[in-house]
Amino acid sequence: MSTASRMRRANATQRAGAPQTARTATAPKQRAAHGLRARARYAFDNSMSRGPSALIWYLGGAVMLVVVAFAALLVIFGVGPTHNPITAIYNVLLHTIDTGTQAGDVGTAYSALDLVVTFAGIFIFSAFIGVLSNTIDGRLHDLRKGRSLVIESDHTLVLGWSESIFTIVSELAIANESRRGASIVVLAEMDKVEMEDAIRTRVKDLRGTRVVCRTGNPISVVDLDLVNHHEARSVIVLAPDGEDPDAMVVKTLLALTRGPSRREHPYHIVAEIRDASNLDAAHLAGGDEAVILDKSLTASRMIVQTSRQSGAAYVYQELLDFDGDEIYMRHDESLTGKTYGDALLAYENCAVIGLRHADGDVKLNPAPATPIKSGDLVIAVAEDDSVLDVADVVCAAIDEDAIRVGARAENASEATLILGFNLRTPLVIAELDKYTRQGSRVELVAAEPPAPEALAATAGGLKHIELNVRAGNTTDRAFLEGLGAEHFDRVIVMCDADASDSQRADARVLIQLLHLREFARRTGATFTIVSEILDEADRELASVAEVDDIVVSDQVISYLLAQISENRDLAEVFTELLESEGSEVYMRPVSEYVATGSEVNFATLVAAARERGETAFGYRVADLAYDADAYFGVRVNPAKSEAIHAAAGDRLIVLAED
């Protein structure tokens, strides 16, 4: 490097270094000048971030400062009625709090000082009242938002919101009727007040059960802590309305079972899934702690089973809801060593329908000779678990002479007409294929039906059914009459998948039902009619059309969710009850069991069914089949000694294998 270059660099360094040195020297002075004020302001900002409590402390300090300062002035200058410091402080405090105290002051100096104190008090306490008012308003707003902590334990927790929640709350209220302090907690992404108003409007009688609603996201661990999910007796996870509801269910299950603050002992969770393709993911998320219900498959199985015998829907409703008779389990040591056939006639007011073996295996309607071992539980229909606990012994005598034993005729091929199409329709067809004999046929008629090949593939392949598909307007009377419904054994009316809402879908169903029943009455056709509706409120309207059975899809799932949330062991019982394998509910002519025209007790009917390897647990009177006040003639779990006039057309309700 040349000498000139070194000199230029030195000069540049000197020019650059002089200001830098000046700035370096000036910075500490600036920090010293502004440091105390900045630190004080920073400390004040931090303290105010704690909320209204900090401001209240500041106002309180201001009151103390004003009171002490002016009391000192009064004592130092000797003005005022007293020279006692304590009394002076008291007088100044009164002037700060109460502006009316100024009226009794005497003396110019004293009045002037107290006037200043009064103005300071007005300012300070006005600010205090404003802070207090805002704090109360904020607290009320938070309460309205439903963000306060729930202090409940042993409660039923419902996560999510859908139309099913009203049936679930109603059913749980009935189940909790004998439990003191029972509560239901609901967490959903809705306004707390709106949820409470909706439940009060739709559920008229909570029977002493307390319902607590909170606004929050069920997949948020923080929001789950808000509803004290750790101490919940059971958790019900609903598939919410909207896009991809199953994803929300899976995420909620993960938040419960894999959350960082999960409890040590297992949860009791029951959840619904709308799309069967998401079942595996839900099972992985819930593990052994969750019972997962396939909503579409369950509703489809119910539709098929009720379509095969008139009145079966009301039998299932009696078994599924908490009003009337339900399914319970009981360990009865007196039955150990006896057989299932003996247990059928063991209780006067309870109907035994199956066994739960010690290894957990559930079997409905086992063979009468099945032995009952130690640890086995009887599965029975009873009015309440307390009735089963103190079950009375049967005292009715069996009329052996009235019992008829004979071979039952083989089931013939069947013809089924399905009107309407939705996501459950392929499942209905697949279930029908499991029950019907070779040569049966199904005709599907809908506005825009899928191709027969695609429909059969969706149903999983058909072995016994010949499937035909037609397009047409199923609400048009002339078109319906041209379908030849009189040539079918049954007609199943499905809700329309294209309807914009449940009310419109149910309205289309009602129109079809009215046309079908009028056509049957006019022509004398004997086909049965089963309808699917979405809204429970439309059940009574549908019954006007004298429909043989009505299935409310969402209500069926709601019943199951509520039942299993109360007793997890019932999941296997209901699975066994609804599957095509094993025993199902049948409504068979009473004339196949006893001579008609005579009076027999129900114990005789139970014994007659036992001779056929069946379990009888009720009957249906044909003359009351369309009388809603008489429960459509269905009587579940009558007393064994109850006298029954067996008439032609009456049906015995049994569990049996087809």
C-alpha cells in the first residue's frame, strides 16, 4: 500500500471516528436523562396489564395520598376543628368519600382545603365507579360468552352440537331422575345463551337435572379443561353440522385421549360417525376408551328390521329410550347352575332376553339349555334397575294345554319397493339382502337414482336380491299408482337426499305416505309402509297416514348414545340386537304359539316361545295398531301373570333367529 493511500485511510478513519466517539459519549447521558421516566412508565404499563385490580390499587393509593397530605396541612397550619392527626385524617376521608360533608365546614381556610379534597374525591371515586362498572359489565359479558370454569363432577359431558342433543338431554334427564344433583355439561361453538334457550324450548321437563352450557371448541385442550372433562362420568361426542363433521369427532377424541392433561383412569366415551370410511380413524383415536357408532349403518339396520314386521319400530323405541322399560343386567346367584330356559320364567315383572357371560361375551336368546355359570349376568327388560334388583318370583301357572308346537313355514321370496335415495339407501339394500331369500327383488325409484351396477357395488354386492332402478317423481300421485305397489310386500320411503333441509325432506315423505295409504285403502292392497323421517316433530304428522312404522334416523342414534353413556356394557347388547347375525326382534302371529279366542297368561306365551327356542318379551294387539294413545298396541315386558285374550291378528314379540 502507498503512503498516500495510508494517509487517506487514516484521515477517513479520523473523520468517521470523531462523531462516533461523540455519539458513544452522548448515549449514556441520554439513557440517564430518560431512564428513570422510561422505567417508571414501563413499570406502570406492566402493572396496568394485570387488569382492573391494578387500577383499583392505584386509586386506593391516590385516596390515601390525598387524605394524608391534606390532613397534614390541616394539622400543620392549625385550621379546622381538631389538631388530632387521627381525627384530621378521618375528617379528610369523609370529605373525600361524601361531598355532602362540605356543608358543615366553618372557616375560610378550612373550607377551601376541604373543597379541594372534595373535588379530588369526586374525581377519584368517579374513576373507581367507572372501573367497577366496566369490570362488572365485562364479567357479565364473559358469563354470557360461557367462558367461566365449570365446577361439576360425575357429570355427563356432551361435546358438539346437533339436532340430536335435544333427545340426548331429554333421555339423560329421565335416566338421572333418581340421582341427586345430576348434571349435564354441553361444550360447543355456539353462544351460551342461545344453547340454553334452545334446550329450554325443546326439552320441556329436565326432571331436576341441571344443564350447564359453555362456549368453546371441543378439540381445544384449554376449552376441555373449562368443562372439567377429567371428572366427567361419561363423554358423548356428537358429529356437528357442517362440512367434514367426522374430522371434528376424530380430533375431539384425540384431544380427550391424547391430550397433555388427560386423567390417569380411562374415559367412558361414546361417539357417532357419519361416514363409515372414517370408522377406523375414530377407533384409532378413541382406543379402548371409546364406543364408536356408525350413524348411517345403525339407522339403516333399524329401517330394514322394522320394515320386515309392522310395529317393530315401537318395540325398539321402548327398548332404546329411558321412558318405560329398558335393558339392564343383573347378577343373580340363585340362577347359578340353572339354565337360560329356567331364567325366562324366573321373574314376575322382568323379561330375561339374554346372558352376558363372565368373559364379557353377550348372547341374546341363547339356547334354552344354556347353563348359567357363576359370574354370568342375566340381560333383562325391566321398568327400572331397582325393579330388577328386587325381582319378584313368578307366581303364574303355565297352561300347558293351550300351547301349540308346530313347524313354521319357510319364508318365501319377497318384493320391496324403495322410494327416494340418500346415503343410507345402499346400506338398506345391503341389509335387506342379508335377510331375504333367493329370488327376492328390490325396486328403487328416485328422482335421480344411481346406475344399478354402481348401486349394487356400493351395497357390497348382492347375493339374494334382484335390483331394479327407475327414475321418477315419487311425490306425483299418478306416477306412484303406476308403480304397482300392490305387488310388493313392503314399501320403504327414504328421505330425499336433494332436499335443502329436514323440513322439506320430511314434507316430501309425508306426501308420499298420504298417497300410498289412500291407494292401499282404495284398492285393498296389504303391503306394509315404513318411512324414514328426520325431525321427531313430524312423527305425529306421519302417523296420521296410518304408517306401519316410522323411523326417526337421528333419534335412534340419540337413544343409543344416551343408553351407552349410562352403561358401556349395553353397546354389545344393542350391536347384537341390530345385526343380521344372531337373534333379532320379530312380531309373529300369536296363533302359532297358543290357541286363539282363549285367555292365557303371559307366562304361558313365554313357555310356548321357549319350546321353539325363542324368547318372548311382549305382544301387540292388532285392534290397537293405529292408536297412538295405546302405544300402537305394543306392550313390552308385561307381568307374567297378566291375562291376555289371544285374538286372531295379535302378535307375540320375540327374539329369534330367522
